[in-house]
Amino acid sequence: MLENYLPILLFILVGILVGVGPLVLGYLLGPRRPDKDKDAPYECGFEAFETARLKFDVRFYLVAILFIVFDLEIAFLFPWAVVIGDLGILAFWVMAVFLGILVVGFLYEWKRGALEWE
């Protein structure tokens, strides 16, 4: 009975080996020559000029949330579009309601000025 689980165990072991193996090899075989420049924080090609504890404007988070919402919309839309012929008219109207809700949310965000950048 346990021989049925052997392929799963091998798959898990190979996955761990592929994931962790290069990290361990890099740690064991890689050169260790730290210096001031390598340990310094890197910020888009120039020196860090302020602390990392600054508060971000809420618009950064709003744009991120909007991206996630519309990215998920596309993630649901592609599989639906592939099988639309097999689903029937009910699936069409369900997706129309889903897209309508997202469009209402988009229009609300647009009207509130969330997409405007100063």
C-alpha cells in the first residue's frame, strides 16, 4: 500500500532539492568578501537619503489594490471566455453582472479621483 505513495515522496524530495539545493550550494561554494559598498542599502542607483520608516501616501496602496482587483478580474475572465460556448446563457449573464459590479467600482474610484496623480 505504501508503494503507491513513492512517486509523491520522490516528487516532494526532488522539489525540495531543486528549491533548496542551489541556495545551499551558493552558500557553501560562493565567495564571502563583504565590504562597505556591498553592505550599503541600494535605492535605485543612488545613495539612500532618508530612513526606511517613512509613511507612504495612501494612493500607493490604493493603486496596488486597484491593480489586484482588475488583475483578478482578468484571471476570472480568461477561463470563462475559453468555455463560453459550452456554458450557456446563464453563465453569460452571471459574468455580465460580475463585470458590471467591477465597472461600477472602477467608475466610483475614477469619480473619487483615485486614478489622478498629482
